[in-house]
Amino acid sequence: MEAPIQPPPPGSGERRAAVRAWIVAAGIAAALLGSQAVLDAALNPYILQILVYVGINITLAVSLNLINGYTGQFSLGHAGFMALGAYTSAALTFYLGAFADRAFGGVPGAQTILFVLALVAGGVVAAMAGLLVGIPTLRLRGDYLAIATLGLGEIIRVVILNLDFVGGARGFTGIPERTNLFWVYGVAALTILVVHRLTVSTRGRAFLAIREDETAAEAMGIDTTRYKVTAFVVGAFFAGIGGGLFAHSVTYLHTNTFSFLKSIEFVVMVVLGGMGSITGSVIAAAVLTVLPELLRAAQELRMVIYSLLLIVLMLARPQGLLGTREISVRRIGARLRGRRRAPAA
Amino acid sequence: MALLDILNCTLRFGGLTAVKNFSLALEPGELVGLIGPNGAGKTTIFNLISGVYEPSEGDIRIEGKSVAGMRPSRINRLGVARTFQNIRLFPQLTVLDNVRVAFHTQLRTSLLEAVLDDPAYRSEEAWVEDQAIALLRIFGLDEARGERAGSLPYGEQRRLEIARALATRPRLLLLDEPAAGMNPQEKGELMEMIRWVREHFALTVLVIEHDMSVVMGICERIVVLDYGNVIAAGTPAEIRRDPKVIAAYLGVDAPELPGNDAPGAGR
């Protein structure tokens, strides 16, 4: 080995594999869209609503995991970003809905297109807030960052509370109902895909390196501030979209929903599932959304049991359900077929 | 031109002067040792060169370009890589990922291309992996590539840290006590490896080391530091005979050392 490090080769053809992956994704989307009608008819509204919440919480938990779990920046402001997305998208569909009908009434799906654009706008506004706030606050470490982001979430909430055109203290009513399982799980799948691909890439391993040792990461040429802000912005973007889905599902928004207790709910999902495990966040988001509903039978003891279960879980598995591991379909498949994969190549 | 030029650097923490008027020039290809008793300011000098601290006075230049006040990541881009006295790997990441991360500054594709699974990104990933495994092989760590870095034995962690530093493609390598905690045989192998690596990667090496057999064995030039001051500099043979060095290390009282007014000189 004379020169162990050589320049990278120019991009060679692996386009077919990439195209195949996109076809699979499109197929899944089509299947989801088709099954939506069936599900609407088959499930009662209560279960449907819970499934919507599960999907939204998956989006929020996975996006927060990028910040808290992978990059190791303890943020308590996720509900604030969710609120920004919720109110932004709701205001857009609420005020532009009539206009869209008038201008594009004849175009099929005009309202759906407006809804999607509003979701994206909500995500962008949340991401910009993340960028604006991330640059000064991400210089802080540990507890200080947690407190700063907690303050940020509260500031967002109080500002919205004083905006009269989104209902102010009365709450925002009359938001059109647009969210369905297709959009909820489409967004959740997209969030998972993006966070997964970010964190497995060589460049994206910088996020994990920052969590592991910020000084060493910086010494290896990683601009740690830039990557912390990137994690914050990407996380905030998906939180904003999740907020938009939430707004168009419940059709009524009040700032109390987005208090810091909501942020803590998402942090609990991330910690319980395992910091740095996407599948862990997915499972924890589902369990922690469904569990309180299952415990309704226990009436006034419901939250006591819920809290006790959390304590027991954290005592039994302090690293979270999955730690930093992932459940992978391929690995499970390999195990079922009884052959073992070579150690991570 | 000198690869590294430290010009009259002083670093103060409030009232404490950690490094006083320190100057050092490294020519390309040199292998220089930095020694001195505990607390002499050796690691502080590494932190100054790598950008962890900014000098209170003086300047640091890499190939004539001033780097004082630059972020460590930018200084790394200019070709300075280091290891740490108290090993700082990414313990939860695999051995392979530790090295992979260090290719960061050589990547051409962006995070967006990673998310889109672009073909250019894929071929770059394959390239990084090949290069990383080749580096691990040099250090005898390619078998352990799938293990968590934190679970490696101590000596292998030290080697992995050097491999990771080399992955950033440095011209100047700073090694902070590479032989700490090694047995005599491992030390021998380490010296062999440092020489080999310098040759094959065309490196300039600055090494802090307490173990005199290692320092005297590999360094062509040695700088001795005590209380933030340079007290001696020269070839290993000169340093070995220098009375000030002997005094600093053995604590000889200082009547025969005029001008040594450092506090607590008679330890």
C-alpha cells in the first residue's frame, strides 16, 4: 500500500438500484392510498383517531431522535416547532381555502394540493425558527441547552396565544379536516427514511460523532456547530409537518396543547425507545400513544399506572427498549432462513 | 518554509500563565518530541496548535498561514490531526465508523445526496469504506471493524485513534502520549509503527511522551518544557546530558542553575 488514500472515483452507475427503491416507495404509497378507503369504512372513528395520533407521534419522536438521540443535543422545544407548523398550515388552509375554491374550484384535488403546500409551509416555518434559534443556543451544552429550548418552546406558545387572527386565547376553530391515514403514515415513512439515510451516511455519522465526543469530532474536521444546527433544522421541519397533520385532524387548536409537557412527552418516547434508534422511537411512540387509551378502563388510576409503567421500564432498561440498535427486516429474514450475516461489513 | 511555526505564544488562564513565550518551528518530515514534567504545558501546546485554545499572545502558522483563533475543524482541514492523552474515540460507534467519520473533510457529496441515495453518493460511500478498511488493515484492526470502539483493549484503542487521525489526511500529526499504558513489547511495536507511518504518509510528527525510551528512540529533536517555558532543545544525546533537564525531572536543587526562577523549582 503505497498511497493508502486515493481520490474518490467518479459516480458510477447504480442508478437501477436507486430507481427500484423509488418504485417500491411509490408502490407502498399507492397501497396506503388504496387501503385508506377500506380503513375508513372498516374502523370506528375512535380507533381511526388513535391511529392518526400514533402516526403523528412517530413523526415527532423520530424527528426529535435526530436531535436528542443521534446528535446528543437535549432539546425540550419540540412542541414549539410542532405548534409553529400546526398554526402556520392551519392559517393557510383556513384563510386560503375559500380563495382556492374560487380560483381553482374546477381543478380536482385543489384543496388537497393546498393542504400539502400548507403542510410544507408549516415545516419550513418551523425549520426557519430552528435555524434562527439554533445558531445562538446550540453553543450551550447539556442542561443549559435544555433550559434554553424549553424557554424557546414557551416563547413560541405565548406569541401564538397573542395572535388574534389564529384565535388567540379562544383557540383556533374551523380548521378544515384534511388529515387522513395516508398523509399521516406517508409523512411518518418519509421522516423515518430521511433520518435513517442521514444517520447511516458517512457525512451523517458526524451527528453521532458529536454525540460521542464533541471535542474529538471537531478535531476530525467536523464543523460541530453546523451539524448541530442541521439536526435542529431537519428535526424542526418534520415536527412542523407533524403539527400541520395534527391541526387538520383535530380541526381545533389551542396553545395549551403545545405546552412543554408535550415536549416532554416526545422526549419520553425517544428515551424509552432508545436514544439513537429509529425503530425504538417508532415502537415507543406507538406504545405511549395507545397505552393511555387502553388504561381508560382503570379510570382515575390511569395516569398512576402509566407513570409506574414508565418507571419500571426505565429501571429495567435504562438505555431504552432498543438502546442504539435497530430492528431490521433483512436481519430478521436472514435469521429466519437460518443463515448468519457476516459481521457488519 | 516551515510546516508549523509557533511564534512567541503565550497562553494565560486568568492569572495563571500556562505557556510562556513558546516558539517552535517544524520542517516538513521532522519527528520531534515534546517532553517535560507533569503540568509543564505540553498538552496545552497541542491544544493551541489544534485550535482548542487561542493564544493570548503570539501567532501560530501552518505553512505561513496564521491559524490562531481558527476553529479546530478548520485547522484540521489545513492538515493538522491529533490524538488525545485520555483517548477520545467515539466509543459507541464501530471501529470502522470511527475511521469512516474522519473522512468527513474529503467528502464531495452532500447530506441531500445521501438522503436521495444518489449514485454519486453510493460510489463515494464504497470508496470511503475501502479506504477505511485499508487503513484499519495497516493498524491490524480490520478484523475488529464491526466491534464497538469502546470495547477494544486499551492498546488497540490507541492504535485506532492514530488510524482515525490519519484518515483525515494530515501533513502534521500530533501524538499525545501514544505509549501511555503500554507494555515494553507494545512500545517497541508503537515506535516501529510511528516511523513507518511517517515514511508512508509523508508526515511531520510532533509527539508528547513521558516514556524516555520511546522519545529517545524515535525523535530526531527534542524540546523540553517546564512551567510553560522551554528549558532545553536539541538532539536526544544533548538532552540526555543537559543539567537543566535533569534538574527539572529529578528535582535537583538549583544553585548551579542560574536564572531558574520558576516557582517551586526545588521539588
